[in-house]
Amino acid sequence: MLESNSRNNKKKARLAVDIGGTFTDVALELPGTATTFVTAKTPTTPRNPVEGAMQGVRLALEQSGISPAQVSSFIHGTTLATNALIEKKGATVGVIATQGFRDILEIAYERRYNQYDILLDKPDMLVPRERCLTVPERMLASGEVLEPLEESGIDELLAKFDALEVNSLAVGLLHSYANPAHEQRLAELISAKRPGWFVSLSSEVSPEAREYDRLCTTVANAYVQPLMATYLREFANALAEEGFDCPLYAITSGGGMTTFETAIRFPIRLVESGPSGGAVLAAKVAEQCGLECVVSFDMGGTTAKVCLIDDGLPQTSRHFEVARAERFLKGSGLPVRIPVIEMIGLDRLGRITVGPESAGSEPGPACFGRGGERATVTDADVTLGYIVPDAFAEGRLCVDVNAAEMAVSRDVGQPMQLEAKEAAQGVSQIVDENMASAGRVHAVECGKSLNARTMIAFGGNGPLHATRIAEKMGVSRIVIPPDPGVGSAIGFLAAPVSYELVRSHYTTLRNFDFVGVNGLLRRMSEDATKIVERGANGQRLNEVRTAFIRYKGQGHEIEVPLPARDLTENDLPQLVADHETAYRAQFHRSVPEMVIEVMSWSLTVSTEVQPVPPILRTTATETVTSHQLREVYFGSQGGRRQASVFFRKDLVPGNRVEGPALIVEAQTTALVAPDFEAEVDGGGNLFLLKTSA
């Protein structure tokens, strides 16, 4: 028991839970103690994710010696919304659109995402045409009512949805971002007549111009809302029954925290919640270590994610796609317009050929002995000797080496006439090259390179694959922070309480609408502040404003920062200059004398994040050795090598470890490849440095 916590019952600890496809990670922060974090990793329980999460929570509390009553806040991230969209396990959604616009989802962008594919699969819009109905009404882009909402047919409309067994509605009326009155009235009527139904309004979920994107985002929200509402309420009840009495937060795709109540209203904002926590962690580590340009690498048991981070800020986006028909082809998925940390990811490959199936935690890899039979990447890693069976998952999960070798040999080796280790090496090479290739393409698309960056690796499998993927990316330096196996959960604890709003309001810089824009931004500030204050606990709030600007007639905008106050005539020259600078940075030229227009406005309110103190690099003064050796296989060129086995808890600042080596800790293992060495810095980070070309 931690003495400093046992003396009193003050609420000091904070708890974070990240539910992944294979494992659930728990991080318990204990400020003011010698042990800053107590962590746990338990298998995810797909049929009831709350069950596996509570197992991890109880384990962390038991290890720390504190009670649920001493926890001051609970922070949660999950892939449940993402999985529901990808696996098509959401609600039966109906759409209400403006009369004459029933086919917005079918028409989409009026183009094929691959014009040469005659057998092209269209993106699944989640709602077939038969469940897309309309109401007579019409709003102009100015917000003026052209045709009032006809309410007399609402009963007939709802009866049709009854016959179609709809239980969640997405309302997307034309130009509702400019005037939401008709959508709000529909919501009132539906709630009165069908009080048990979920209703998502496009004017609340995504109040921006572009009808197709706005409706798709609203449909996605409606699709996952019943599932997520039930799940989050069950989780809240389970925590209350366990004795927790603290604020509950959910991590959003943008890397901030929001309350469970807001998450239930807008669950689409949780789609990338787990990976976003990892990006927050990587940004924090980069700040501590004084690294300006990094690439974060988060590899779990089901997915892997890469994110570019410059000057401590993860790259962000307001537009991404889920459930793509073709994994790397833009336009083949469901477009969603929400604030997200921009990451490129891959699902784990179950076989050497394609993918992206994952064995998850049930039945899991063959080596887990839980009924899984098909060879997975974990089975390949076990076969290659990279995983120490007795130390895997803190020894709570048995690893059957023979089962792993048999699965790899049967599924890959025998068809290709390869020995088990050669087959396992092939699986590993395919996975590593796919991840490295995806990272390189993502960097090029952003106009950036990878080889000058430092990789920050974490996740259950990140440290194990980091040196191999870094070599393929051209990266020569890797940082593995403390407790990397639960990195995303620890990242949750560093996230601010925040909320971002985006609204469309058209104006040009030549004829700027000061009254309309300043009024809009004031209302946005009030709305976002109300949401954040619910969980801010009196913390100081920051506000960031952004304009989305383009040359008149262009199809996409560029983000330009704004001062957090009313705009005046004196601000316009700076807006023009900032747009020109940003445009030249992206396209290497500007277009003088063109009319510049603003399409949308963004405002983010967040609690203030304290800067983290820098960590001084400790010069390696001692090369340590280990008497424990383990045979690992590095392919036909590297051959079978004896790797030294170290336990990370035994390493201290100033220690150097020469590769090949395995550095084992509670929830993961770091592989130090033969041409790398590892050093421990003053903050306990592992720096893996390439020693040869």
C-alpha cells in the first residue's frame, strides 16, 4: 500500500481506461508519490467491454492500495464507436431530408473514387434509400425561410419509420447550419410522439456547409448513438456500484476530454478516441525531450497508428473517412467532419497475404490458448523469439510457443515451403513494411519527410516493432517512454477538458461582415464554454479561434489563426498576410489580387495545460550486460542471434544496452535490433539509436 495515500481519504488519484480490440489498458495516476503511475493490462471482453475494463480497474486499485473513493476523475477512451461503423453493428437509422433532396447520400460527390474500376464497390452510407424520407420545407443559405416546415405529415412520416423498424433518426435539412429552426422543431415533434427514439440534428452534430458531408456525419452519429449511450451509461453505473464518486470524462477524436453527457449526445466525436490519447502522450514526450519534429508510432494488438507531430502539436484534420471500401483510396469510405488528430493507420494483418482481420482478444492468437487457430502477428513474434513467454502480460496470460509455431507453419510455412521461423519472419516483414509504407505516403501527402524525425513508440506492440519499422522509414532515433504498453491511457491523463465548435458563415475579406462574424463567434464561445465548464473544476480556460479561408471559387480552405476577441478593420491585413503565407507553404505560390473568402469558423475552449519540465539527456556512462540470453531470429541475413534479456525496472539513467537485446517490462517488450543501442535518460525514457548504416 502506498503510505501517502493510506493516511487519508483525499481525492488525489486519477484513473484512465483505454479499451482496445485486444487488450484494455488502465493507468492510475498517483501524484505526490514515488510511484507516479500504477498500470494494468487485461484482455478486452468484446461481448461486454465494461467487464474487462472493471477487471483492470480493480487490479490497478489493488496494486496501489487506494479505494475508489480516492479517485478524483475517470477518463475513458474506446474503439467501440469505430468498430460499430466498420463492422456495421449500429442502429437502424432513418433520414429526414428536405423535400426534393432524398438522394443526397446516393448522389454523394457525383464522382467515382476510382474511375477505372468497373466493379467498384460504393461506400456504405449506412442508410438505404427506402429509409431516407423527406418533409416539405426550405431554408436559404442566408438563413431566411423560403418555405415553412409542413407539420401535418409528421405522423404519416413516423408511421413509415415504424414499419421500417427505425430506432434512431438523422435529420439533415438544407442549409440548417444557417438557421436550425426547422430541425429543432422536428426534434420537438419527434420527441413528443416517439419519446424513446434517438434524434441527431445536423445543425448540432456538424453545422457546416456541404450537405453531403454534413448529412454523412449526422448519419454516423445516429448510427452509433444508441449503442454508445447504452454502453456509457452501463459503464457509469458499474463505476458507481464499485464506489466511484467522481466526474466521468470521455476522450474525443481531437485529443481533448468531454463529459459522458456530451459524449452520449455526440458519440461520433469518440471515433478516434483511443489513438488520439497516444498522440497526446507523444506530444508530451516530445516537449519533455526537446524534440521539435517527431513521428508517433502506436501499435496495439489490433491496430497501428502513425501521427506527425511538429513543435509539440499533433497534426489535426476536420475531415476523415471511416469504413472504406478500399483501405487506402480516398473517397471510398463514409466522410465524417469532426475535429480529429490526423493519423494514418493499418489494421493488423492476420496472414502473410492480405488482411485486415484481427483475432482480437477472443479467440485471440493461437499462442493465447483461447481457441484461436489462425496465425497472427503475435504468433509470428513468439515464433521469432521476440516475446519472453513467462513475462508476457505480467505473467497473467500464458503463451504457448508450440501453438504459435504450429499455426505459423500450417497457415504460412507449409503453403510456401518455409520453416516456421522463416514464415514468421515473412509475416513480420510484411506488417512492418506496410506500416512503414503507410507512414511514408502520409508524410509525402503532407509535404513532409520522416528521416529527420525521432520516432516515439508505444502501445503493446510498438516497442517490439519500432526498430524494424524505423529502419524501413529511414528513422535513426527512437524514444520509448515509461509504461509504453498503456501509452494511450497515460496520454488521456495529459489531455485537457476541451470542446471545439465549427460554424459556417460566408463573408469575404473585401466586404467583411463584422457584425455577423463577431456575433457568431461570441455565441460559439458561450456554447463551448458552457460544455467545458461542466468538467473544468474551476481551472482556467483558454480559447483558440480559427478561420477557414480560400481564394474565391476554390474547393477547399486553409486554416488561419484568429485573435480570441472581436475582429476589427485593423485585423484584415493580417488575415490576408496569414492566408498568403499558409497558401505558399502548401502550394509554393500565392495568387495576388484574388478575392479571399471565409467559409467557416472554428472555436476551441479548453482547460489550461501546464508546460512540462524538460528532461535532460543523461550521457551513457555504463554499458550493462545480462547473463540471461534468448535466441531470436532476424531473417536470412541476420540469422539466429543470442539476444541479451534485460528488465526495464533494473535499468537506471546512464545505462547503455547494445543490440541485439530484449528489454522486458510489465506490458510490453522493446526489441533492440543488432544495429541499434539503447540508452536510459534522466526521465527513464529509452533512447534507441542506430549505430550503423
